[in-house]
Amino acid sequence: MLSVRGRLPGVLVLLALLLTVAATAGRSQGTPAPPTFKVLAFYTGKNDLAHISFVDEANKWFPEAGRKNGFTYESTSDWTKLNAEVLSAYQVVLFLDTRPDEAAQRAAFRKYMEDGGAWMGFHFAGFALTPSKYPQDWDWYHKEFLGAGSYVSNTWRPTPAVLRVEAGSHPMTNGLAGTLSSAPSEWYRWEKDLRENSDIQILLSIDPSSFPLGTGPKPQEIWHSGYYPVVWTNKRYRMVYMNMGHNDMDYENKTNRQLSSTFSSPAQNELITRALKWLGEPRAARR
């Protein structure tokens, strides 16, 4: 009969084996990645049901993406939190549907970005049109930071598009296929030609195979040709703008039912995840 001391090495080996199996099983079942950066998203969620629909699903999708990819996600409709004290606790800021309109909030955001903070904006966060409820009254943001100037027009209805990768060596797009299929969205045309701005790096644009893009009914809502950037970064800042973020809604039948999801394209989701992870990199490791 073996003594306890004689059996001890075998027991330890068995225990180590069981712990290894348990750890492997945990990873295969989606054990949360330890968070390495914090994300704070701002939204308004009051205008246009298509934008509200996107905000609602974004606030469900991002926490799950963070659990899998090592970041925490919080969101707020309280734009007064766009101040230096609050922003200092977050590595990445998101604008889901609008932009700040108060002078103090704008100043705090600009300083955050100029001091090395990171930002991702979706769809209506880039919108500005004079006259409208969101006039172009913030030159730094629309002309310098985004580089696009004012909104000019859009496609209709929200439809998917084939997107062409323009900068395959960028960390956000490196390794992606040359084209990817987007989720349905309404696509914007801008005042400025971003190709003429040396600070702007266009990452994805509408591929010509998408044309005609949109279904109308107005002829100007259907694009048949042209060059339309949809994802880009300003090389002077740690930022990325994505024109996605407008879901299709059943307005015609007055049900206001959501007919599409911005997060229905795996390839687009991969792009968003890559962008967030790039934005959240420690400043010393940034490329």
C-alpha cells in the first residue's frame, strides 16, 4: 500500500492536468478577456427613429464586444459629462449619433483629442447642415478634425454596399479582404473632397460594384457613380469616423418597425472591433 507521500506527485500531476483542461475549456467558451481600456459613448437618442434604433442596438452590442475583446463600455446621454475630469478616466470616446453643442463641451473634447485621447464617431455624428438643427458652426470639428465640412446629400433607402479597402496596411484594415459587404445604411455625400486633404487617410470607400446605390424614390437618392469615402482617420489625431449607423425603418406602413441592423455584417463588425482595439492601444504602442 502506497503512503500518502508516495501518491502525492501523481495527485499533483492530475490536479495540474485538470486545471489546464478547465482553463482551456473556459477560453473556448468565451471567458472574458481582461479589460485593458475603457470606452465612454455619448448619444442624444431623440431625433430620427433610425438613429435611435442604432443607438439602442449599439448599447447592447458594444458591451458584449468589450467582454470578448478586452475593453469596458459605458454610455450616457448626459453631455455635461463631456468634461476634462470625466474624460480623464477613459481612453476612447464614442459619439453614436450627434455631437456636443455647448461651448464648454466642445472645448473639453478638443483638448482631450489634442492631448492624445481617442475617438470614434458614427454616421450622424458627422452631420452638419446650415440651416438646420445641426448647423455647421464648429469649424475645428467639421473642417479640421473630420475634414468633410458640411453634409450635402444622402442615398435612400438604407441599403448594403460593397466597401473597398483603400489603405490595406493600416492596423484597422490590415489583413481584411479587398472588399467587404456592409450592413444596410444611409450613405452621406460631403462638401469636401477628402482625397485633397493630406491629413486624412481614407480607409474604406464605396466600391463601384455597389452602383446603383439606393432605391429612391427620388432620383437624387440613387447614386450611379462617383467617389464616396465612408471610413477615414485624421492622421493628426487618434480617431476614426464611420458613416454607418442608420437602420432601415418601416416608415411607409407607419409601424416604425426596425427592418435592418447595423451589426448584421460580420465583416463590418470585425472592422469596428479592430478600430476600437487600435484606438485603445496604450499611447506608447501606437502606430
